[in-house]
Amino acid sequence: MKKYTFTLDLKEDPELIAEYVHWHQNVWPEILESIKSSGITDMEIYRHSNRLFMVMQVDDSFSFERKADMDESNPKVQEWEQLMWKYQKPLPGAVAGEKWMMMENIFTLN
């Protein structure tokens, strides 16, 4: 089982942040199914102010390329991603269209 961590910022607007939190407390069933069918076995998103941190655990079937292909061919995922852009803003250094940026592990206790 592999674990990946990502970060992303939200637009600095309390109303938009509240909407974003609401959407993530009520994720569409098609999105949940898409996540699970890609080989992601667990996902958590944490927030501090407008900064997000995501932890994603995956099984051996997961690959970023396969997930991207699945997402690109899924109209409901595309609709969700378009909606999320209303709330999200790219981090410095992100390339055009890049949202979540992978974080580097710099310390592990065990």
C-alpha cells in the first residue's frame, strides 16, 4: 500500500470556503465510485484556513496515468472538477491546469 500527500489552496473567500467544505461533506456518489475504482483505498482532506492537505492511500492497481485517463473519460468527474475550480486556486509553481501538487516527505518517525 502506497501513500501520497498533496496540497492545494482555496480562494481566500470565507463564503467560497464554506461552500467547498459543504461539497466535500456531500460528495456526489459518482465521484466516490470513481475514486474507489481507480485503486484509491483511502483519502482524507484536511483544511487550515484556505490551505488544503490531502492524504491518499492506493493499492497496487493505482497509477496516476490510469486515474487521469479514467477522469478524462468520465463526464461526471469533469463536471465535478469544473465546479471545484470555482473554489480552488493554483499554488505558485503550478503549470496551467494543475491543481493538487504532490508534497515531498521530509520526515518519517517509523
